[in-house]
Amino acid sequence: MERVKYIDPQRNMSVAELVHAMQDVGVLGAGRLGRATAIVSRMFEDPECFTFLSMSGPMVPGGLRNMIAYLVREGYIDAIVTSGANIVHDLVEAYGGAHYRVPQERDDIELRQMGMGRIADIIVRNEDFELFEKMMYRFLDSLSQKKRVTLAPSEFLTELGDTLTDKTSILRQAALKKVPIFSPGLMDSMLGFHMYTYSTMQPLSLDFVKDLRILGEMITATKRTGAIMLGGGLAKHFAMGSTILRGGLDMAIQITLDRPEGGSLSGAPIAEGISWQKVQTDANYETVIGDATVIFPLMVIAAISSEMTHR
């Protein structure tokens, strides 16, 4: 048996050293974080591992935008699966908008009167969404002029990323690095709403089946697959489900606040995916219970530090 090791409070440690010390602790949340980070390190170090990043919840406005763009730019991520909302919030920033902290003295009625929308303790100005709408219509007009009126969602997002100049944009970096962004719930967002209204005036449609063909070709051509899943929902299921084509994921970690008792996929343990052939029987996997906006940055810094050491 291995003894639990203890973190030394008198040792001056870097973030990476602290996370590795948690792996030595080996139990409870510290152990889970340490083991999950080790799995992420293996994904990053393995050139033959096709690595997904799936995102549900407000990961972009919650502080992870630059970190995700960095992972794409440096070649750590091979495909993104995300909610439409994270795409919208990336675009709001790319077009010059911003996200702000909620003034503590304001309630939701006051925020509405001020022209603000709230996400937990984050707010966005309506005028930034108005600019986003204007820029989207301009982009959709350009597609119409090029007769690009039927695209897979990932192709649509690549074309959109190609028009951006913001180097910290996830969409921009994904387009530059040819990392596809899959968003099976894209229509459930402000971007989807603008596409709908535009389609009432001009031809426009998305081919979601084509996205599965694109992803299927990528998955069947790879030797190993890994997934870093932030939150659950449709993005998590899409990333896991696509790997059924080759017997499931070889490596997987999830960071979630959801519970398993309700039977939803969001709170389901990764091991449940083994029975559905979404996870290999000999896969390495770990679940970390907590807020991804806190845990993921620690994990990435530690994993990159480890990967740099092995280069």
C-alpha cells in the first residue's frame, strides 16, 4: 500500500509543483486533480493522440479564452467541441466587446434597465451584442456573395475565423491552425438566432450530417484519442460519442460540477462510457469535481510544464 503524502506548506512551490504534489497526496480532490493532470500531460506529449477539448458552460467569459486560444495555437488541441454560447462570447470579444464583473449593488432589474445581460457574476453590454449582430450580418452577406450558402457547421466556423484579426480569438487561432470547431448545438445561441433571421431573407443552411462525416474521417485515421471535457451536456456527449467508430477514447478527463444521481450524461462518471463503447476498456481516465474556471488553468500550467520538460 502507498502512504498518503502531505503537501509541505513551508516549501516555496510553483503552480506546476503544487499540482504534482497533489498527485503525490493521491486521495480525494487533490489526488483526482493530480491524476487528471498526469493524463492531460500524456495527451499533450503523445504526437499520435488526437485530443478533443469539449466545453459547456461559460468557459470563454469565465476567464479561459486566452488559455484555450494558446492551446490551439501551440498545437495541443486537435479539435474543439463546444456550445454555441462559447463561440458567441469569443466573437463578442473579437469584435471589440468585453465581459465585466457584476456590480454587487445591482440587481437583475437594474441590469436590464442599464442594458446589461448577466451570466452568474459576469455581465455583457447589449451594445456589444448589437455590434456582434451587425458583424454577423456582414459576414453572412459575404458568404451569400460567394455562393457559400450550405456548409457544415465546422466549415462555417472556419470561414468565420478566417475573417477575424484578434490573435487571442479561439476561432481565429483554430482557423489558422486548421483545428475544426464542432458545435452540435450551434443553433441554440445568439449566433444561431441571427442565422435563422438571415435565412428568412437569403438562402442559408448548415449541414450537420456533413460535420459527422468530417469528424468520422478524422477519428478513424488516428491511432489514439483523448478528451479534455469541461462541463457536460451536448459537447461532452458529441466528443465521446464520435469515438464509438474506433471503440472509444483511450484517455479522458472531465471537470464537472454535475452529480450522477439524476442519470444525465453531464454528471455521469467516465467509466459509464465503457459500456457504450465511448471509452476503451483499458483507457486512462479521471473525473475532477469542481469549477473548471479554477481547476483547468492549474491543470494546463502543470501539464505544459511537464510536457516542456520532456521535449
